[in-house]
Amino acid sequence: MTAALRRAARWMRWYVRELTDETAYERYVAHVRKDHPAATVPSRRAFERMRTDRQESDPRQGFRCC
């Protein structure tokens, strides 16, 4: 039963991370390292800033209320 609980906990963690898009930075880093090996990988903070700026500049993304 312990193995089943661990598997369920791992799945829940994966699911929540995907749902909240917490893995976006990890996917971005993998992409940059694979497709643009000479490029500098931005810090997580810089990545989140770029992502927020892109979302706010695109009217199809809606708007932030706060």
C-alpha cells in the first residue's frame, strides 16, 4: 500500500505543477539548452518577468486586475 500512496502522491504533485504551469521554466530551460546551446539561460526571475510582459502585451491574453 505504501508504494501505491507514493505513486499517487507523485502523480498529484506532477498534476498540480502542470496545472499551475510551475514547470514552464523547466521546459524553457530544456528548450534553450537543446535548440540554442550558445544562448544564455535567464534566471527564473527574468523568465517570469519576460513571461508576464508577454502576457500583458498580448490583448488576447486578457488583462491583470491587480
